[in-house]
Amino acid sequence: MKTHDQLVEQLMSHPGVRAEVERIEQEEIELLGQLLKTRLDAGLTQAQLAERMGTQAT
């Protein structure tokens, strides 16, 4: 049985898989940037936003 790291390495050796992972990571970066801008525009701290969402800031 392969370890998680071995499986990831095997999957990432396929160009289509690598391209999709990179696309998803780029989307995630853009989304996080939008969320940060929105939070800052609203004048909220991480803790305030977390409280409104019913969770805890990290």
C-alpha cells in the first residue's frame, strides 16, 4: 500500500492532474484575496468575523 505522499507524487506526475490542481490553487488564492478585501472594507478583524460566523479566529 502506498503512503499518502507516494500517491500524491504519482498523481501529480500526470500533466492533467497537475494542471487541475494548479487551477484550483489559483482559484483559492483569488477567493482568499476577495474575502480579505471584503473583511477589511467592512472594518472587521478576524476575530469579529469569526464571531459573526459562529467560529473562532486562527
